[in-house]
Amino acid sequence: MEGLRSWLGERFAERPWWMNVLMVFCAFMTFVYMPWDFFIKPVSADQEAWLGILLRGPAAKLTEPIHWAIYAAGTYGFWRMRPWMWPWAALYAATVTFGMFVWPIVYLGGFGGVVLGVVSAIPLGLVTRALWRSADWFDAKPPELRARYGEWALVTGASAGIGAAFARALAREGISVALVARREARLRELAAELVREHGVDTRVVAADLGAPGGVDAVVAAVSDLDIAMLVNNAGVGYAGKLAKQNPERLREMIELNCTAPVLLTRRLLAQTLAGKIAHDGWSVSLAEEVAARLLSRNAIALYRLDVTA
Ligand SMILES: NC(=O)c1ccc[n+]([C@@H]2O[C@H](COP(=O)([O-])OP(=O)(O)OC[C@H]3O[C@@H](n4cnc5c(N)ncnc54)[C@H](OP(=O)(O)O)[C@@H]3O)[C@@H](O)[C@H]2O)c1
């Protein structure tokens, strides 16, 4: 049950809330209302509105499959966020808006008809506008990370675990990676793999980020690179009672987990602002966007430091 809830949560996180509402509405129409309307409702009671024109009886029944197909396409299109949904969904919503405006005027008439037409058209007009402005949500392909941010990423704690996974995932996207950790042999092994498997450039930086001078050493080692993404991943966590922890180890933990990421971010950001780097974005720390694109969503615990240059 928890698995299903988390899976659904992820699916519904792929679009804004109002688009989820439209998707659920389309699904309801596709799987519940239209089958009932087509198979069970008597022909004599059937009604279908097209551009505000009301069809009844056999004409309504005959055109119902077209409405059905539209709702089915809407359900699938929103669920998979297919690129053909733009501008199709906005144009279709525009025809419905027009129909809802015209229908009461034609069939009720008078002032009441006009008021009802306007009142019905306003929310649908807003939906049409929102769909028209949603082209980015239906992009066939998200912009390449490299095109968006730049050529190089720096991953701390790349000799193991999540950091190594980040480095591999970034390299898969064609991003060159500077690999930072203390165990140089492991970094060299990973660097060789990234070059061999993905043809990217790498730089190995063996440094202790918990020790004095660690951040300086890293910054100096990459000062000639356009670092566009920083994955502040190196860290440790100690379990147990605080009173029994070694104070020196706690100090090192704070240096590594807190001081180093902030200073590293600050120093690399300063390089960006100094004009060394010509790209339009700067992504810092285990950015959710990078994680969502590159890694299994449940695989990692994220913490995030947002920096706006
Ligand atoms: N795994 C989880 O469930 C989880 C949950 C919450 C948060 N996190 C955080 O996510 C990060 C990665 O976790 P993980 O499970 O992949 O950890 P991991 O397997 O223990 O890897 C930690 C990485 O950090 C590096 N590192 C440790 N101390 C360092 C130092 N003083 N200087 C430079 N590099 C150092 C290690 O390399 P060297 O030993 O070669 O230096 C290693 O590459 C950590 O910050 C962790 O606290 C993890």
C-alpha cells in the first residue's frame, strides 16, 4: 500500500495540480461516464454538444465516440505528458470554452443566457490560457544538462556510494566530472571507467574536506575548469548517544558536513561571478532536479542548498 501511494505521489508530481485535476477528469470521462453514456443511456435521451450546438438522439449517439476518443487522448496525454498535447489540449479547451459561451445564449437566450454563457466561459477560458502557456511542460525532451549549465560538474565524496552514482549519472549525460574524496585510488578507478564508458573528461582531486586547507586544495585543483554543477555529497553521520561521541570526531563531522559545503559553494560561486564561466545557470548541492533526472527517485536522501548567483 505504501509502495502504491509513493508511486502515485511520484506520478502526480509530474505536472501542476490543475493539470492533475484535468487528467483525473479526463480519466473519469474515459473510463466511467462515456462507457455509460454510450452503452447504457437510451438513444432517445442522448445529447452531445459540439461548439455550442446540441445534437440529440442518433446524431448524438453517433458522435459520442469522438468525444470518447478525445477524453482518452487527454488521459493518456496528461499521464505521459506527451509533446503533442501542446497546442492540441489548449485548442480543444478553446473550442469547449466557445461552446459553453454560445450554448446558453442559443438555447436559453435573453440576459440570463448571456450571463450564464459568460460565467461558464470564464473558468474554461482560464483553463485554456493555462494550457496554452504550458508548452514547456510538454517538451519532447528536457534541455540537456550540459547545454543548460555547462561542461563540468564537481562531485565531492565520489569515491563511494551516492557520490559515485552521481558521477556516473552525470557522465552518462555527457558532463565532465571532477571527482573529490580522500581515497585517490578509488577516484582514479572511477575516472578511468567514466572516460572509457562515456568519453567525458575527468579530474581526480584527492583531498580531505574535513581538514584545514581541504577546501582551498579543491578550489585550487579545479581553478582552470568551468565548474557549472556542484554536488556537495561528501559527509558522515554518527549514530549513538551524543554524550559518548568523541568531540574531535564531532568537530571533523561539522567541518565536513557543514563548513566545507558552504565554503566550497561560496568559492566556486565567486569564480562564476568573476566571469570565468559563461553559462546561464549554476546548480548547487544534491539538486533535486539533477537527482530526479539521473537517479532512481527513491534511491537517495537529498539535502539541498539553494544559491542564486
Ligand atoms: N546513504 C544514506 O541513506 C544517506 C542518508 C542521508 C544522508 N546521506 C548523506 O549522503 C552523502 C553520501 O552518502 P553515502 O551513503 O554515499 O556515503 P558513503 O558511501 O559513506 O560515502 C561517503 C563519501 O564521502 C567521502 N568522504 C568522507 N569523508 C570525507 C572527507 N573528510 N573528505 C573528503 N571526502 C570524504 C568518502 O570518500 P573517502 O572516504 O574516500 O574520502 C565517500 O566517497 C553523505 O553526506 C551522507 O551523510 C546519506
